[in-house]
Amino acid sequence: MRYTSLIARLLASAALSAAASAASAKTLDVVASFTVLADVVQQVGGDHVRVKSLVPANGDPHEFEPSPNDAKALKSADATFVSGEGLESWFQRLAKAAGYNGKPVVVSTGIKTRRMEEDGKTVTDPHVWNSPVNVIVWANNIEKALAAADPEDAAAFKANAEAYVTQLRELDAYAREKIDATPKDRRKILTSHDAFGYFGAEYGVSLLSPLGVSTETEASAADVAKLINQIKKEGVKAYFFENSNDPRLVKQIAEATGAEPGGELYVESLSTADGPAPTYVKMFRYNVDKIADALSKQTSASATTR
């Protein structure tokens, strides 16, 4: 009887401990501005976060129009993350409409950004994530912010971030190996808009595009004519369109220059879960494979015609 009573007390104590542990466990409700960032936050946060992306899969973060549900999610968020550098021009309007008084975490803080001339103005290129070296900065900033919001799970965030940074370093090495197979003077492609600047700078690829850093800009007839002449002069033979914006202009330019389609790239948005780019790591690897394949075919074709 005494033995049975002891077992009962031990089981009851274990149950109470488990209940207390469950009660103390915290899951943060987190909002991220767009899918690429939302995935990185999820990788660092793991089981301790529920992440909502404001911009949906295959959506354009430049031209996003928030809904009342987005305002509701922002209002109740434990933490909010944006990339910054002018990408989310709509965020302040949403915050005001939602009555959100919090301060979003700008994950691109600390990244050495690209400056460029556009329509006579100097602008910052916001597409920092198209280099995994920059996403390492993201991961570290996200880890610190999540640890501040949930100190009890700081060790888990740190371990997740370290594991994820290892993946990002491997991704960078993979890209260098694939792109380096093409001679540098042959690494030229045409894309829909100027979103691959960090990729080009990191891996020595020249990218031409009819639009600037934002899809909200419009190309003039003179700009398009100038670009067509440049493409012909530099011998660009491959073009890509993007999953999150209108491909018609880049296709028209390609037809005028004889450039061949290289496929669709995921530049500013992940695919749906059943698509080829449901996570940042898969997205970047997919883009590298597509670009490397097009450059290889372009180089082979040039060698054949000599």
C-alpha cells in the first residue's frame, strides 16, 4: 500500500511539473512583412513562434495592399519584422490604420547596402536577401529580437540561428561553385527589374533590366530602346521573368534582341508550399541552378558559333 501511494505521488508530481512547464512555455505571435523574411524568422524561431507573412506567396512587396485582417494581425503581434531600406513603403500606413504603436525590427540593419542612380536620384537597393551573406545578418538580428521578446527561449533561438547560419554559408559556397563554372565575361542575363544587384555583386554576374529597384517604376520608350541596344552590344542571350510581377515587358525586349528564356526566378517572394521555392534556402538554390544553367548554355552556344 505504501509503495502504491509513493508511485501515485510521484506520478502526480510529474504531471504537475509537466503542466507547469507547458504553462510557462511561450509561443510568440510574429508578423513579418513578406514571405522571404517570414521564412527566415520561422527558421530562427522554430517551435517558439507562429509567423504570419503580410505579403502572400508569389506577392509583390513593392505594390502590396494590406487588408483589414493584416491590420488585425499587426495590432496583436508580439514582434514585427521588416527588411527595411525602403522596401515596405506601405508599412507605416498599415501601422497607423491598425493603431500599432510598436517598433518593427529592421532586420537589414548592419548590412552594407548598394547605392545606385535611378531617375536622377540616388536610391538604396533594398533586395539584400539575394545574397545569403546578407541573410546571415538577418538571422543574427532576428535571434536578438526574439530573445528580447522571449528571454526564456533565448538558448533555443541561439541554437537555431547558428544552425541556420551554417546552411547559409553552405548556400553561398554552392552559388560560388556553380557560377564560377562560367567565365566572368559570359555572366550576363536579362531580368524583369533590378532586384539581383546583391547577387550580381557577390558572384560576378552582370544583370540588365528594364525597370529599376521597384516594380512601381515605369520604363520609357527611350530607356527600353537603349536597353535593347545594350543587350545586343553585350551579347546577352538569356532572359528571366519573375514570379511576383508582370513578365510582358521583359518578354518584348527579349523578342527584340533574340534572347532565349531561362525560366522563372523567385526574387521577392517564395512560392506556395507545393512550388519549387517554399523556403529561402530552396528559393536561392533554385535561382542559382536556373541562372547557372542559362549561363552554361549561353557559353556553349557562343563557343559553337565562333
